[in-house]
Amino acid sequence: MLIIGANLDADEGWELQTSKNDAVRSLGPPASDHSTLMDIRQLRIQPQELIHAFVDYSQNTKLPSKKVAILFGEGTSRMQFRRIIQSENVIAKMELFTDRDEALAWLKA
């Protein structure tokens, strides 16, 4: 699970991606047989540069998740991520949730 705080800069974004990749590699092969839960409930609106980096990483990662559940709260970051999922071909199986148990159930299904 990736927990993202209220403020995130580009360097922290890359650090999160590196940490995610390290965690996936530690699971062993096959690397593509994992799911990701992103908790962005504390995240505030982000600069477009950071949003574009997220889209780029999601589309080009060598260690893609088979499913990504994004757990969000209220606020503008929710609108940003909803717009990304609807308008970009980020990942085939990416969904937004407000309830952690529902997100985990979807990931396990």
C-alpha cells in the first residue's frame, strides 16, 4: 500500500515509485502478479507536472500492477485522479474508492 501525504513534490513522487518497484521486486516473479492500493485521502491538489509524471509512470512502468485501487477523500485531488482515470489510458484496471474495505475486496476479486 502506498500512503501519500497532503503535499507531494516531484522528488517524493519518484521516491514513492522507486519504493513501489522495490516492493514488487521483493515479491519475486512473476512481477506482474500484484495489485496496488494507493491511499491519497490526505493528498491536496497537485501541480500538473506531478499529475503528468503519474500518468507517464503508470503508462510506461516495467512493473505494472494488475489492478490499482485509489482510496481518496474529499477535495480537489479526487477530481484530478477521476479525470486521469476517465481521460487517460493509464491502466486497464484502476478504480477509485472512498471505503478501504471495498477497495481491498475489489483488489482481491
